Amino acid sequence: MSATTPGAGAALELARPAHSRRLATGFWRFARSSPAATAGLVLVLFFAALAIAGVAEHSAAYNQNLMERLDPPGTAGHLLGTDTLGRDVLARIMNAVRISLEIGAAAVAIAGTVGVVLGMVAGFVGGWVDDLIMRISDSVLAIPIVLLALSVLVVIGGGIRNLIIVIAFTQWMTYARTARAETLALRQQDFVRAARALGASRTRILRRNILPHLLPSAIALATLNVSVAILLEAGLSYLGLGVQPPDPSLGSMLTEGRQYIFVASWLAIYPGLALLLLVLAINLLGDGLSTFLDPRAHHRSSEVKPL
């Protein structure tokens, strides 16, 4: 027995890299066969690089220079011009994209974690626990997302931290309903029944047997949901209840640009174009990733509640 153990361990170590290579090769082939997913991936990487580069341009996004206010694009040192306070528009867009991605990723991570856990518990335990979680989910879903977010932000105030909490609160229901539906099917499978027969606890079954099967659809849904969170953040910031000055937001930049649309149109055009391309890129990548991870997931993408 001891003589064969090293060989088995070596085979296992060789199998893991081989599996990783097959996974990477499979995704690369899928990306090549799906131009839309490839374009989305390239755009997302571009915006991620833009957000990282925005850290180096942090001072230009905040420093005011009234002598250079409303300089048009192409002015020396200002590729996309300046705003009403003389701040560099490109630097503010870069930092606004970074803030949007941070808020979207954090809100979706919280909403996905809470939703998947509640959905697993509801589907596996059933009974009054299932009824309670689903009725709460239905109650929150019955309220329009923007109205719900506005109502909460009016009470607790704006800011990045509160914005993340509010967006997560408006998005967890979809994850819970999806996880519950899949858990209801999984708990009838033979491997779950075998785990029960062996005396495994509910927590162990949920963690070891149910959760791994829920992750592909949850990841695919989360990728698509990031764009919803970013749009919601931009909309709330546009109304003045999201990211607060002096921090830049694509939504608040659009508010400022709307006031100067005939005098300095670049204040609205460039932030609007950045928001459009960012959301489009995430949607393209999310749709491709959902099909790659779970061919059934793109049918569930329509369950993401619109704004």
C-alpha cells in the first residue's frame, strides 16, 4: 500500500495542472468562437487597466484650477478637456470607473453571498423557513429598485459605503430564488441522500454537496449583475444620492455635463460614452461567461430585475 501511495499522489498532482489547462483551453476556444464575448473581455480588461491607471492620476481628478476651467479637449495636458472647476476630465473618468467597478463588485459580492446562502437554506430546509425567506424576497421584489434605493438613501445618507449596502439589499433576491430552485432539485439526488444516510450534518451537506453545484450559475449571474449595480450607482449619483463630491462618479459627471451641454458638450459626452461602453462590455462578457459555465444560465439572465 505504501509503495503505491507516492505514485497516486504524483498522478493527482499531474492531473490538476492538466485539468486547469483543459479549462483554460476550453474557455479560449469558446472566446474565439464568440466574438461578442471576446470583445466584452477586451473592453473589461481595458476599463480595468483604466481604473488602475486612475490611481496614478488621483491628484489631477481632484485638484482645482479655475484658470483652466472649461478648457476644450486637446488642450495641453488635458486630452478630454477640463470641467467647471478646472479638473482634468480624463482623470475624473478614470477614477469614476474605478469607483463604479469597486461599488459594483462589492455590492454583487455581498448580494450574491447573502442570496445564495439564504436560497440554499430555504430550498434544503423547506417548511416555514422556506416560506419566510421567499415571502421576504417577494416583498422586496414588489418595490421598484430605484424607489427602494432612493427611500433607503434618503434615510441613511449617500456615500460609497451606504451605496454598496443599498445596492446589495436590492439585488440579493435573484440569487436567493435561483439558489433555492437548484437546491430543491439537488436535494433529491442520490449523492445528497447518501450523505444523509452516512450521518452528515445539514451544514456539511450544504457546504460540500450543494454549494459547489450552485457556484457556476451564481458566478454567471453575478457577472451580469455587476452592470445592473453600476447603472444603479450612476443613476443614484445622477440624482445626488450616490457618490458624494469631491469623489467623481459617471452619474454626477453627467449631471454637471447636462447643465453645460451647449457650452462644454464634452462634459456629458465622454462620461456618457464611458458608462455605455463599460455596461456593454460587462454584459457581453457576462453573457459569454454564463454560457461557458452553465449553458442553462443565459435563460436565467432575464431574471435580473431591470431598473
